[in-house]
Amino acid sequence: MSIVKKVVFEMVNHVKKMRSQDAPVKPGQPERFTEACTVGDTIAQGDVNFILAEKRHLPSDYVPWENIPDNLQLVHGSDIGSMHCLDSMEGVEAYVPNNWSAASLRGPFLMLSQERTAPHPKHGNVTFTKDSCIMVTYQRNQGLEQKIMRAKD
């Protein structure tokens, strides 16, 4: 058997084995940062990434988040894919990039003094630990005009 056929055979068997087991992570299941996580660890919730940031390392071009929407949405948009929210602003200091818009690739920077959860109806909830800082970023997408823009669910 050639090396290529052997690798493909092993990959197919591995996928079959994973499908037959109760995989530990499935789309839509809840995820959480733990005390064991380190700066740079990331949890994706669909097209939104939550990155554990250095404590109090607020980017210089960020400003306090004024006019926080009632639904505490972390993404611009009104469809179900844009419903990346926080469960509460209690214990949260929030900042956004200056001139934050729907085209931005960076979103809010959250400084948490208590545990918070980002619920989502499609992708599963993500929970953040007390006393953590979270940088929200958005998946990028190459547009038809070959310009980089934010991906949308």
C-alpha cells in the first residue's frame, strides 16, 4: 500500500472511530474558560472568537462602550447568527474600538470581576471566569473584491 493510501486509510478509520464515540466537543455544546487557561487561549462561538487577554491590557485605540444595546449583543447585526450576547453587564467593564462598526474585525474588550456567560441560540454558550479579560474578535472573510471583511453567520 502506498504511503498516501495508508494515510487516507488511517484518516478514514480515525473519523469512523470519532463518530462512534461520544466526542467531548460538539457544535452547539457549552464551553468555558477555566482557571487553567492562559493568555491567548481562544474559544470560538461560530464566527466570533473569545480570546483570554492579559489582565488590564486594554488596547490603546479602545474607548468605554457607550450605548450598550439592551440585549447586550457583542456583534453588529440583527439575524440569529449575530446574537452573540452577554447574560448580564453586572461586574463587567466593557470597551470597544474607536469607530467600531459592522466591518470591524475586533470587537469589545471585557474586564470581568465576576463569572459571565455569552449565550447563543445556535452555537452554544461560552462561560468566562471571574477576574478575566476577554478580547472579542470576528472571523475574517475574503470578499469578492479581494478585500478582507468580517465573516457573518
